Amino acid sequence: MSCSWMILVSAVLVSVASVAQADVLEHTFSVATLSLPRICEPGNTSVTAVNGRVPGPKVEAREGDTVVIHVINDSPYNVTVHWHGVFQRGTPWADGPAMVTQCPIRPGRRYTYRFTVAGQEGTLWWHAHSSYMRATVYGALVIRPRRGAVDYPFRKPDGEKTVLLGEWWNGDTVALESRSFSTGVPMPNADAYTINGMPGDLYHCPERTNRIAKFKVRRDKTYLLRIINAALNTAFFFKVAGHTFTVVAADASYMDPYETDVIVIAPGQTIDALMTTDASPGRYHMAISSYQSAIPFPPMPAGFNGNASTAVVEYVDAAATANAASPVLPVMPVPNDTDTAHGFYTSLKALDRPGRRTVPLTVDTRMLVTVGLGFSSCQPIQTQCNRSAPVVLANMNNVSFALPATVSMLEAHYRNTPDGVYTRDFPDQPPLVFDYTSRGLLGNTPLASTGSPSTKVKTLRYNATVEMVLQNTALVGLESHPMHLHGFNFFVVAQGFGNYDGVEDGAGKLNLVNPQERNKGAEVAVPTGGWAVIRFVANNPGMWAMHCHLDSHFGIGLAMVFEVESGPTAETAVPPPPPDLPQC
Ligand SMILES: *[C@@H]1O[C@H](CO)[C@@H](O)[C@H](O)[C@H]1NC(C)=O
Ligand SMILES: *[C@@H]1O[C@H](CO)[C@@H](O)[C@H](O)[C@H]1NC(C)=O
Ligand SMILES: *[C@@H]1O[C@H](CO)[C@@H](O)[C@H](O)[C@H]1NC(C)=O
Ligand SMILES: *[C@@H]1O[C@H](CO)[C@@H](O)[C@H](O)[C@H]1NC(C)=O
Ligand SMILES: *[C@@H]1O[C@H](CO)[C@@H](O)[C@H](O)[C@H]1NC(C)=O
Ligand SMILES: *[C@@H]1O[C@H](CO)[C@@H](O)[C@H](O)[C@H]1NC(C)=O
Ligand SMILES: *[C@@H]1O[C@H](CO)[C@@H](O)[C@H](O)[C@H]1NC(C)=O
């Protein structure tokens, strides 16, 4: 008896060892309505949350592990979850964007997301990918180096802290968004910015002063801060008074260590930064304030809190008197400090280490794609829309993107039945060549006019190397757009202001040696009134959205989809859909 038990144990140990110590991690996400206190207003509001918490649970894995998440939708809304930055190679049905790779999980139903986190290490995150629900449905996804593998390519930290930056509305964001859609009036700005779900002590609402995140630290230690910008529409400046950072990774790609006292982080991005607690022991504010990239600078609505949101970094080994004092507040950049934002983004370079991915040196498919806003008129389904006023629509190459309604794009691709779902005519070039960033074009209504939204894809053959120039336009306003590509990391090989000039800016000027590898370009990709050149290899068959990670722009069409054809083998083909894939 005991002998066969011994054999069984060693058999299990052998099989664990033979799969290079990869684990299967299983979680259940129960999505339901939660009542939470409003910020600076009396009473509670109902929000949608995972497992009764905002932010939701942290998923922790090691490189190579398989992650299995059972999502049970007990909310009254349709839900999907996106694993932001996970390549999903071989698991395109688990990517999550509603109507791109799956129909939503309807109220009362469930779906299991199953994927492997291979070839990526660092900080990623997960969030709802259906409507504005991600305002409260989000959490961290941390990938540590494989057990027994070489550890971090930087000094091992003494501890780590997860810092989730968010935006909060005193209301049900799904209801707010559906009203905004039917009226054509943009969503109101957030009521507060948050750090780990809390606004901090600078908001002028005494009854809530206790709602502040606290990070306890010991002196002379090094902490790894895993900073995630989960906000829907706001890029942030991030500082901790009296402390500096060494940035070591962004979007789960290692970077050359970069010393700075300010971090700039756009919606969707993550930054891993080391912070040494070498200040005089006491209490310090961690603060975020908004980076407003738009030109003209948008009028801030009455009551908008332009002040910083805060958390406290508290030295546990400080004298009681030091910790009784008010925390020291860092001096934040002004909201339109584009120099600081651009300086931060252009300073990041990929870390040169063995086995890292490198930029494709040849290009099969070249695209120049304008990214910006335009005007249109109300769509028939916008029932409460003012039909004599223009509505703002966003577009890429003058195509405003609409999600299909009856079947997901990936299902239509897999069954080869695109008719009525999408067309393969997303243009490689802008339909009209003009002086894209000329400020003289601001408000040029004829050029800014955008046709009805449609569902166009760019089809790529398996393994094609793609170079895409993303060019901001001035038609409605210059603005930085954090462009996010699903299914791939891309390399940012060049960026600049004004109009991209293939002769001046191309060829010899591209960084093909150590460009940053990201899953979204953010200010990197499309600086305000500028351009960025990205490259990637289409080695992941499926349907992959590329869109602005400002939800206010995604909702009005700032998106397109790459249709990547299957390769010659079973491993390079889209697998059959899982049996529990939600149906529309
Ligand atoms: C308001 O939210 C808090 C925190 O979730 C909860 O403890 C409290 O019971 C709620 N109050 C009401 C009236 O729902
Ligand atoms: C911003 O902070 C200043 C200084 O503390 C304060 O006077 C002002 O009322 C704050 N604004 C808001 C909207 O809270
Ligand atoms: C930033 O905004 C202020 C007004 O708030 C304006 O005076 C200043 O010129 C702006 N700076 C830049 C670089 O646009
Ligand atoms: C509708 O838009 C027109 C043109 O901008 C404006 O004059 C009118 O007041 C608007 N009507 C309503 C009800 O807002
Ligand atoms: C975009 O297309 C519309 C027609 O749908 C056209 O009127 C407009 O001039 C175009 N603008 C650009 C910048 O291509
Ligand atoms: C795809 O590209 C990789 C790397 O260049 C190569 O090893 C592989 O053979 C290619 N596969 C196909 C089907 O082209
Ligand atoms: C939920 O999704 C289903 C299937 O796609 C759709 O028919 C329904 O209209 C959606 N409901 C809401 C409230 O969006």
C-alpha cells in the first residue's frame, strides 16, 4: 500500500519536473453588483465588481504557467474579460474583447478563460472589455520568472507593492455610457482618480478622509512598484515625495534601467519601477495628477478636481512623531506638460538580454494610418440624439469602427463567413493626403466629416512583418492616443512631432537595435500632433483588435482589427472554439 503510494508520489513529481515546473492556476471570478460609498457625496452607488472588491483579485503566475479563470456573471449586464497584454498565442478565444473574439457572457451565464503566460514576465492586468464596465472590473496580473530560471535582470527587491491607478464615477458607468450613446453627449469626466480604489485625502470631503491607500515600508529597502494605469480616459504623472525610481520594465518587457523622479503612464500601460526607501523615515504622499495632452487644452468642467489623488508611503520604523505629521506632498507637473511626458516615453529603451525578441528588419506590409477625431451625424439607433447637432466620431484612416451585432468576428473568421460581419478593405493609406497636423485645420468640418461606422479589417498572411505609421490629425483637436494592439507586442522604432516624412524620418532614422517593446504605444505611439512607427510580426493567427485605450475614443470608433491568417500547421491555425464559448 505505502509502496504504491510512494510510486504515485514520485510519478507526480516526475511529471511536474518534466513540464519545466509550469503550474495550472485556477480562479473563479464572480461578477456581481456591489454597493460602494460615493466619493465626496452622501450615500452609496451600485457598481459591477469581481468577487466583491474594487480593484478585483490579483492573479499571480510564473512565466510558462497556465491560467484558468471561471467567470460567472451574476450581474445584470453582459460581461467579457480581457487579459491585457497576454499574447494568447494558440488561445485566441480567450482574448476577451466583446464581439471581436467572443459574444459577451450574458447575465446568469459563465465562461472559462484558459491561456498560458509564456514568453512574458512582469506586470500585466485584466479588465472587462465590454462597455465602460472596466471602470470597476479590473485587477493586476503579475507574471514572475519561471521557478528555477534566472531571476529578475535587476537587483532582487526586498518587497513589492501593486499600485492600481483608476478613475471612479459616482454612478453606474454602464448606465452612464448607455445614456451617453443614445444622446450622443460624451460621458461626464470621472468624479475622482483613485489609487488602489481610493481617492486619497486631497479631495475636499471630510467625511471620507479615511479612504486612502497606505503602503507600509521599512527604511533602506528596495521595493518593486508594479504600477498599472487602469483609468479609462486619463494619463497620469506619478510621483512619491522624497523618492526617485528606477524604471526596469514597461508592459511586461524589461527596459534598460532608467532613473527618474516622475513616471508618466497612459491608460492601459504598466510600469515596473524600483524605489529605495532612503528618505528620512516618516510619511510621504504618493500622488497622481492628470496629463492632459489635447490641444486646444480642453476646458475643465466646473467641479472637476484637477488636484492630485494620493496614497501614503509610511515608514513603519519611523519615530512616532514623524508619522504623526502630515505626509509630504510631491510637486506635480502642470497638466499640459507634454515635454515631461515625451521625455519620459522617449527615454525608455529595451534591455539587451539573451533571448529577447528583436525587431523584424524587413517589412512585408507597410501602412500609414491616421488616428484622430471627426464629425458625423446621429446614427439611427441613437434614439435621444439632437439630430441638428454634429456628433464626434473617431476614426483610423477615416474609417470609424463599429462592432458587429450578431456574431463575433473571430467566429465569422473561423467559419469563413465574413459576409454581413466584416469586410477586408481597411485602407493601407489615408484616403486623402493633407497636412495632417496643421493647426489651421482645427475644426475643418468638410475634412473632419466621417462616414457611417463600419467593420473593416486588414488581412495579414501568417508571419507577415508589418510596419505601421500612426499619424495623429488636427481636424478636431490634436491629442495623444494610447494605441493598444491585442495579440502582439510591437516595437516602437521611431516617433516624432508633425507629419511623418518617409524620406526624412524613415530608413536610417529608425531604431532597429533596442527600441522599446510594448503592447500599446500610448504617448509613445502617437504623441500629440505627431506620429510613431511600429513594427510587429503577424505570427499569431486570429482576430486582433487595435484601438485607442481611451474608452471615450474606443466607443466612438477609434479602432480597427487585424485578421491574421493561419499558418501551415495545426499549431499555427486558429483552434476550434471551446465548447462553452458564449453565443449571441
Ligand atoms: C455602502 O457601502 C459600504 C461598503 O461597501 C457598505 O458597508 C454599506 O453597507 C453600504 N450601505 C448601504 C446603505 O448599502
Ligand atoms: C485643490 O487644492 C487647493 C489647495 O489645497 C484647494 O484650495 C482647492 O479647493 C482644491 N480643489 C478642489 C476641486 O478640490
Ligand atoms: C499649458 O496651459 C497653460 C494654461 O493653463 C498655458 O498658459 C500654457 O501655454 C500651456 N502650455 C503648453 C506647453 O501648451
Ligand atoms: C440641438 O443642436 C442645435 C445646433 O447645435 C442647437 O441649436 C439646439 O439648441 C440643440 N437642441 C437641444 C435640445 O439641445
Ligand atoms: C472622410 O470621408 C468623408 C466621406 O465619408 C469625406 O467627406 C471626408 O472629406 C473624408 N475626410 C478625410 C480626411 O479623408
Ligand atoms: C515564421 O517565421 C519564423 C521566424 O522567422 C520561422 O521560423 C517560421 O518558419 C516561419 N513560418 C512560416 C510558416 O512562414
Ligand atoms: C447582451 O448580449 C446579447 C448577445 O450579444 C445581446 O443580444 C444583448 O442585446 C446584449 N444586452 C445588452 C444589455 O447589451
